[in-house]
Amino acid sequence: MEGMEDLTLLAEQHLSKARHADHGRSAHLFLHDGPLRQSVIALTGGAELEEHTAPPAASLQVLRGRVRLTSKDAGPAELRAGQLMNIPQGRHALQALQDSVVLLTSVTATPEPLAVYDTRREHGSP
């Protein structure tokens, strides 16, 4: 079926790539549909994604391993395989406590506000 991804296979492939990378990370954006993005991110134990700003809306699901998400606003949260949480707004970081793979789902933009115009006024109507 077109557009279908095998998360188990992606996790295996990118964990293998992370294990061979000097920085211990590998990521793949596999879904890009308007503002919606989904990425698989593999991290070897001890590797991290340094502090960065969250998109307007995002969630993190651990597919393998165990990670720690830290945020100044929400504090640290440890997640293990099978757990899912929203990513707090603001700056945050992610550290792999063991070899891990996560699914990041994010919305990178919000729709423009709907503008409503009263066209009767444009034609001289009261």
C-alpha cells in the first residue's frame, strides 16, 4: 500500500546507522504532509539531542529502549518502549538512557486565522 511505512524496519535500520555514527544518532523524516511531520530518531545509549525549541505541537513515542526528555517548564520525564507523551512547549532536550528509537510526530505550522469580510459594506450597503 502506497504511503505505508514499517516502523519496526525503520527502527532497526536507523539504530544500526546510529551505532556506526560518531555522534550516535540517526534520523529519518518519513512523513511530510502539509504541517504534519513524522520522523524516526535512533540514539545510542548516552547520545542526546541537545536543547532545542519545540514545534507548535508534538508528541514523542518510544519504539525501543528508554529515554529522558528534559524541559525547564515540565522537568525531566523518563519514557520506555511503548510510552507516548506530548512534548512540552519551549526548550527541551532528549537523552537516550540505552540504545533507543523514538517516533516524533510534530505539527510545524498552525493554520492562518480565518478572515471574514462583510462584503455588503464594500458595495455601499449600511
